[in-house]
Amino acid sequence: MTNEEKIRTLIENWALAVRNKDIDGILAYHADDIVMYDVPAPFQSVGTEAYRKTWDIFFKYTKPGVFDIDELHIIADEHIAFCYATMKCSDSADTGDYVELPFRLTIGLKKIVDQWIIIHEHHSIPAN
């Protein structure tokens, strides 16, 4: 498999883990010192424990099973890669009714001992 194919598989498996509320699958292949910027507070999470806690917030307000990649782009060399994607989930934080929520995703990866590891994640939504 090419680096791009390995990364695509990693990201698709991560999204599947989110849809299945599989926290171990979500955390897999994330660096211990991951830095993530997210839409809801906390604005910045550092480390896997802080990252894990953000999923408790996500699952509290989103419809289970909806976390879909619309378009994924991967740029990789032999050691460093980044991805950017448009995605969607289903949010109920404001109304109590689920509405489709499009969002953007950027992920930075580093290859460590021939395994791609996510070192940075950034989720954002379009401004109103």
C-alpha cells in the first residue's frame, strides 16, 4: 500500500470508530501528546486523555452513527503527512432536534516505526 492508501484506511477506520462510539478505535493511532482544536469547548486539548474527554461532549449532542467523510485529500511524503476533509455529523446542541452539521477536518500525521500516527487534529465549522 502507498502512504496515501495507508492514511486513507487509518482515517476511514477512525471515522467508523466514531460512528460506532468505539473509544478505543477513536484513540488508536493518536500520539500521546496529540494537540486538537475543536468547535465546542475546550478550544484546545493536549494529550490523549484530554482528547478522549472531548468525545464525551461530542456523543452527548450528536446523533449516533452519523460521522461521514464527504471528501478527503491526503498529502504525504515518507515521514510527514496532512489531510483535509469536508465531513458531516448530526447535531442537537441548540434545538434538541438533530440537524446536519457540515464541518472541516485537518489532520497532521507523522510516521513512527513504519506506522502513521495522528499528531494534530483540527475540527471547524463555517462561521455564520
